[in-house]
Amino acid sequence: MLNYWANRKLNHKLNHKPNHGQKSGVKAAAAGLVFGLGGAVARGARGGMLPSGAACVMVAGLAAVTTTSTVHAQGDAVQRANDLYRTIAPNLRSDTVLLPLVAKMQPVPGAFANIGEAMLLGAETRGFAAAKSWAEGAPQKAVLDALKRVTSEGDHRKAFAFGLAYGAENVPAEWVASGTYVELGDPATLAAAQLLYLPKLDAMESLVQVEATRRAAMDDPNGAIDVLLDLAFFGRQMADRQMFEEAMWGMRVMQRSFERIRDVAYIDMVSAERKLNLDKLLTQVARMDGYLDLDRMKLPEANRISTEQVLARVYDDRGAIRPEAFAGTMATLGLQGRPLRIFSEAARWQSAAASQADGVNARRILSGLYADWARRWAMNPFDDSLNTTSAFAGLDRTKEQAIAMSTPNLWHLAEWRRVNTLERVGTRATLSLLGVLYTNNVFAPTITSIRPRWMTQLDSDPFNPNIEFGNRPPLEYFVPQRNRAGRIDTEAKPHEMTVVTNTKDRPSVTFKVDLKSDVFVLYSVGTDLARNNAARVQNTAERVQGADYLIFPSTLSLYRQFLIDGGELQ
């Protein structure tokens, strides 16, 4: 079925002729919906397969609804979205380097296809031998080499960027054939975009996690940190993508990369023979300053263009709703991989058409929504105005369903931008504190001890409210069982910590751990902006009360040990 849709797209690129015919009613809207989803009918959302017979019967029996003006509007919207990447020099496009190679990767073996599992499963676990052999294979080594190539530049003005265009018509034919592209359907609908290339990049992330474990197990923890930093740099490229899901993918990849770096560092610290090379570690700490900074990140623009395209499709020039177009378009956006429900979905949406606000008001609301986000994005994160109801939260989802269905909550990116700032400064501080430990064979007395060798200036905790008053409050740091005189008291009570996990593809688990004087604790005041002495930790972008954000020991390290102690990880 993949070949069927790839061939259809290839033929479309060569022989596309707009269908100026018009059908009427729910059946016509549904017909346009089937063609509009294109590959989604065959694959479903993010790769789910449908029986080929059912998909082909549906396609064969229906025809798309388009008009000349609609076709032009669709093309204009896609072109506007793709123009957002035209400033990227052709020789600095990481997508042209990476995507052909990730398409040729061999399947990720077993549980390691799950990124969360790939982060947790160590070299001693069952199945890792197969994962190690896979990572050492030629197709996978080519991907790792390419990843290093496109992430080696630390100056963002000279660095690679991910410039993949939206739509099958705008990428090489072989990318369409391999499903390594963005499917927009026919007619092209940005708001219904299927980012088919992302699962390929998920496989690349699994590869990096396996490779980090492989390098660390071969007494090269610095090499493990290097490849994880390459991944973080690539995540930073993706954070500049112009669709919410793409940018959020990049932000989450950055967070996981930083956490895994601290995990590698923790494993080395507690090992009998510490293998981290301090000269290399200094370079790695420095590498995290600059390019990975998120201050220059902006809100994605393609989502706004996609909603404008939807409004142009469902309203006429006078602002009146087009019931059939509204029904078909809303069903397209709401199917979520269930194309066999096409007719019932379209019928349901057609009945809602009459209750929609007029097009003039819809465009005004959309403009106000993005203006509100832009204003908030530029605000001091401690500004009280951020606690007021946002335009997005106040959206009337009964009367403005075209906007509600095509507009994600972009503010989540602001929350994750702040978390990733913390992850970056926390990882730099962690490696610096380990540098002091390895140099002096004793934990740093205070966090300021990392100056000036490891940092010329301490990074601030982005969640500490004292920043608002021009201060630079560092992360919170202490060594359990160390008294005020700076001496270790082995008779003192260990530090009891309650950990709430947030591991990808695993349910959240809460457990307790006692930390002794063989480890230091580094944490942020977290989303409740209050210092709780790391008695309870929960690493999340969401507001949680009474919990700090743990930097070190890595929550991943503590969770792995919890699973090992319980016999759940072998």
C-alpha cells in the first residue's frame, strides 16, 4: 500500500491536473476528504495500516472537491509555509544529509525501538548484544557519521538547519517512495499534515541511545556524551521548525539528550574506575554554551498559515460558512487515522456548520490569538500577566471550531523552552561539579567552586524568582550527610527523596530513595518556584506543587536502579 500511495504521488507530480468538477452535500465533502488525506487512508496516523482493499474501494468510488480558487489558495498556503525555510543555504540543509540515510536504516531490534527502553536498558541487559551489533552495522554508522557532520558547528549563523519542505510535490521522488516526507493530501491541507518522517527520526534517536550505551560500556563515557550532544544539537535544529509538532519533537529530544548525558555521568561517577577525561569534559561543557541556547527561538509560523488556509476553505469571500466544505475539512482534521468513519464524521460536522461564527470574526480572533501568544512569548517568565486567561484558553470552541481544530496550544513550547534551558544549564553544572570531584577527589564545598576553570560565570536557575530582581541565583546544591562544617557524618540520616518519574513510553512511577554522602544533589526550585530541599522531585513542564526539578542524580539513573532492585529490568 505504501507503493500505491507513493506511485499516486509520483504520478501527481508529473501529471497533476486540477479537478474543477463539483459534487454536493455530505457525500461530496467526504469524497474530498478521502483524497485530501492521501497516504493517511492507506497508512493511518503515523504509520497505522488499513486493509488495502478497503482503502482502494473508497478511493476508487469517490472524487475530490476542488475549485480553481481553492487550488490556488492551497498552493499559496503551502508555498508560504515552505518559504519560511528558503533562507537556509542548500549546502547547509541537514534534511538532505540525514533523511536519505535514515530511510536506509535497518529495523531497530526488539525493545530498543522504544526510546524510553533504549535509554534504560544497559549493556548488561538481555538483548543488548543484538542492539550493539545493529548499531555497529554500516547503515547505522552512516547515520551517526552524518549526524555528527550536521551538528558540529557551534555558530548558529553557520550551522546546518532542517529545511524539509511540506508536501510530496516539494521533495525528491525517492523520499516519497520511502515515506520520508510530509504528506499534505490532495488538496493540500497543512493543518492535516502527516509528518511521516518523524518515525524515521525516532529510530535515529533510539540508535543514538544505543550508541551512547555502547560507547560507555567500552570505557568511553566522553564518546557517549559526544553522540548525545550531537542529538541535542539536532533537537535544537528541530525546535526551529515551523509546525508545533516538529518543534515539540525537537524540544523533547533535547530534554532526553541532556538527561541521558547526566545518566552517563552518574554511572561513571559510581563506577570503580572513573573513565571521564577531564580535558574532553571541559570541551563538552563549553559546547553546551551558545548554539543550544533557546533565546533566539520563535513561535512557529506554519501553524498560523495552516489555520488561515482552513478559514479560506470553509468561508466564502463574504465571510459566510460553506457547509459542505466545513464538514469535509473538519472531518479531515478530526479523523486521526480512522478514515472508515469518513461519512459519519462529515455528517456530524455539517450539522455544526450553522452555529459557526462568521469568517470576518474568525479571522479577527485568529489574529488576536497569535498576537497574545507573541506578547506572552516575549514576557519575563515571572510576569503576573502570564497568569491571566490567554486568548487560546478563552476561545469559544463551539462557534470557532475551524480555529480550534487547526490550532495547537503553542504555549506548550514556551513551557518546554524554559525546561530545556534548565536542562542545559543543569547538565553543564553537573559535568563541572564532576570535574571538581575528579580533580580534587572530594565534592565541591559549594556550587561556586566550578568557577573559574569550568565556567567563567554561573548559570542561573531559570525557575528561581530572584532572577526577576536582576540576580543570578544558581541551582541548589548539597551533599547528603555533610554537616555545616563541611565534614561527612556517616551517622547522620540519609537524604530521603520521593521521585516521580516521567520516562517516555512508560507509565509514571513514584518511589523513594535514600541518598548518602557518595553523591551530590543538584536541583532547581521547579515549576512551583519554591525550594523544597529536593524532598520530592518531579521533572515536568507542568505546574506541580511541593516538588523540585532534580538535575543530579539523574532521575533516569535512579529509576533504572529502582527497576533493577525490583527485578523488573534484566
